[in-house]
Amino acid sequence: MSAPAGLFNLVADQGSTFSRTVVWRDPAKVPINLGGYTARMQIRPTTSSSTVIKELTTENGGITLGGDNGQIVLYISDEDMINITEDKYMYDLELLGPDASTYVYKLLYGNFVVRSEVTR
């Protein structure tokens, strides 16, 4: 199942709820069973920055995994999005297999662009 991470740029609006669903599939396009997996994602100003703008995990409710249908739902509330300033950030999304010490999959990476809110 190990393959290079896919480039997928995300765009979010400041002050609006951010929710995106992706599906992890094998090369035959069959959804991967995510039973026993956990996930984590960090948004940073640059890949080398020590500053974390926002962290999503299965433990903090920012990521929900859909079991045997391969669905991964990313979520940031509107209350949290209001505090993320307009800019272009970087992110990556990692899935940790049932034995996280052995299996960590970097699934996606790319830009996380936040557009400024006009209506307040």
C-alpha cells in the first residue's frame, strides 16, 4: 500500500466551517478499510516552520475516519477558522496503521490557502 503522497491543495474561507472528505483507495480503486487507523494533519506557514497554525487528529475531532469505506473527513469549525489569518500555508495528512510504530502513511500534502473574510 505504500505509494508516494498525493499533491492536493486545499482552500478554506476565514470565518467559515471547513470540511473536506477524501477517500483512500488502493490501485484498483477499492476503498481501504480504515478500521484501527488514526490520522493526523498539521498546517504550518512553511514545511520547515516550527509554528503549527492548526492541528487536526482523530483524537481531537478534527479528523473522522469512515471505517471500511475509506472516507477521511477533515474538519475545522468556523470559530477556529476566524482565527487563521489569510495566507498560504502548507499541510500534510498522515494515516497511522493499527500498529502505528510500524505503519505511517503520508497520504496527502500541499498548500492550505485561507481566503480573507469580507462579511463579518
